[in-house]
Amino acid sequence: MTEKIKLTSDELRLMSLFQSITSVTARDCVVDDKMDRVIFIVNKGQMGLAIGKGGATIRQLQNVVARKVELVEYSDDASDFVRNILNPQMVNDVKITQRTDGSKQAVVLVDAKRKGVVVGKEGRNAEKARLLAKRYFQISNVLITSASERMIGNEVMD
């Protein structure tokens, strides 16, 4: 399923810092220079502890690393993992499909009114979903769509 993930010394240092501040062991750490953020993957049920009361712990960590810190709850199920990356409350459904070229694609169904929030400012949530889905489940494409859009082939038509 998941291939061996190699961490840089910087990512290992950040994971150690994350653990010392939050008391939660990070499963993985991704430094996303393009979006100027650090993404930590935490085990199921550890999200609240990592965030802290009123977000205090995560704010403290952001001040120390001087970057935006984002958390994602891990799941062994690809659909659940993609749902957790984006925002479980706003995602209606996630389908993992095999494309004709053999690659895997995640199709995420959301409410049309909430699509902008799910995709995120400058597409940062969509980019995070692509990055992590590829890293963990070899999913090459994440397509965020709403019920009001029609899919024709692999293209989305409004």
C-alpha cells in the first residue's frame, strides 16, 4: 500500500519539535515550501490533543516554526484519508477510481456552495490533498467537484 516514506533531517527535526510541544507523536511531516506551510500527519484520535484547548498548542508551534502549521488525521482507508485532508464535514463523498492509463484518481463530491472553501484560497487545500494522496496511496489526481457539475470523461463541465 504505502511505500517507504523518506524524511529529511529538517522534517525529522520538525517532528521532534512537534512532539515536544504537543505531546503527540507525528506520523509524518511534509514541508511545503510552495505554500509556505508544514503539514503534520497525526494518528486517529490525536487531533484534539495536537491542536490544544482553543488552538493554543498549534499556535505555539506556528510561532516556533514561523510557518503555517496544518494537521491531517491519518486513515488506512484512502477515501477516509482524502476526506480528512480536505474537511470531513464539507465532503459528501470520495470515490477512488482506476483510470484507463492505470493511475488512480480520487473524485471528491462537495456541495456547490462549499466548493470554494474545500478547494481553499489559491487552491491550497486541493494541493495538499494531491500531495498527500500521492505520497500515501499513489493517487495521481484529486478532482473536487459538486453535484451541479457534469463530468464528461475526465473533464468537468459547468
